[in-house]
Amino acid sequence: MSGIEPLTAIALGQSALGAVHGIGSANAARAQMDAQAKSVAANAARQRQLLALQQESDTRRQRNLLERTTARARVSFGARGLSDADGSAGALLSGIENEFEIEQADRDRAYGLQLSGLDQGLADSLGRIEQARSSSLLDRQQDVQRRVSGLLRWGLKSR
């Protein structure tokens, strides 16, 4: 019989289809991982925005509290006939403002740590996704190579 045996031809065709399907599956897996990476990044961006809004709100609330506290202190000093330029009154107001600045710096550091943790979590998640993507792609490439090698072996044997 000339050419390729019918069973060999069927086997070659099925192996070729399997290789093509393997490439399609790899593309689908890559697309799914890309979507997952985008979702993780978008979630991290939302969390960063939420933290920024929370920090702004906390700072505004603390600044308003400082203004109310210093205003009450000035009223109290004024009722006693003291001005905020006087030594004791000025020192107390200055102490209140310094305490606010120290607490604000502590809050800023805490928010900075939260952002760093968020960034680290994002980097870890994206690293795991990339590792899975690389592993999946390598597995698919090896599968395609095995199938193509099998095709070539069968093709050479049938001659």
C-alpha cells in the first residue's frame, strides 16, 4: 500500500489535533491568569484609594479637633485675662500643637506601613500568578513538543 496506513493517519491526525488543542488551552489559561492578575491589581488599587481616603478623613478630623481644642484653650486663657502670647498660655498651645504633629507623624507612619503591606501582598500575588503562568506555559510547551515528536516519529516509521 502506498502512503500512510489508515490507522497511522488517524493517529497522526488525532495527535496533531491534540497539539493544537494544547496550544489553545495554553492561550485560554494565559488569558485567565492575565484576568486574575488584573483583578488582583485593581483590588489593590481600590484598597490604596480607600486607605488614602481614610487617611485624609482622619487627618481632617484630627485637624478640626486641634482647632477646637486650641480655640477652647484661647477662650479659657482670655477669660483669665491671659493672651496666647503669654508664656504659660503660649507654651500650652504650643504643646497641644506639637502633640498633634507627633500623633500625625505616627498616623502617617502607620498608613505607610499599611500601604507597604498592601504593595507586598500585591507583589506576592502577582508573583504567584506569574509563576503559575510560567509553569502552565512550560507544561503546555512540553506537551506540544511530545506530540510533535510523536508525529515526526510516526511519520518517519510509516515511510
